[in-house]
Amino acid sequence: MAVNKVVLGSETLLDLTGDTVTKDTLLKGQTAHNAAGEQIEGEYTPPGVFAGASAETAGTSGLVPPPAAGDEKKYLCGDGSWATPEAQTTIKICRW
């Protein structure tokens, strides 16, 4: 039987009833107790890091590297680097 709230006298010592942790939000391999007091094991795997493509290999999806301070006018290239556009660069915007 799972316990999700412990009260001693009038003092609440433990209250999991408002917890929002689920298997899907808990990091894979970690254990915790959900709002019902049941022990759960996490299944969430965070996304990996973006890897840029090269002439020989495809890139991988993931979190992109953050631009440095002062790079607000740069764009992310397919190889994973941040680059400054040429002065006469035309960018075509497609609407989906």
C-alpha cells in the first residue's frame, strides 16, 4: 500500500498529493514517488546535443549550441557553427 501523506497530530510531515512527477518527466534510471505515493522509475531521456553535418557524415538532431554574447546577428549553419551573413545575402522565407 502506497502512502502519499503523513500527518502526526496536526502537523503534516510529508505530503506528496500535489506532486507532478511521472515516469515520463523523471530522468531515466532515477526513482521517486508520485502523487499517489507509489515508487516509480523514470523513463525520460533528454535530447542529445546537435551535431553538425560534414561532407562525409550527416548531422544529428538535438539541442543546438547557444550563440555567444554579441552573436545576435549570426545564423546557425548546417555544420553546427554560427556565421555572419554576407552583406548582400537574400533569405527566402517559406510559409508552411
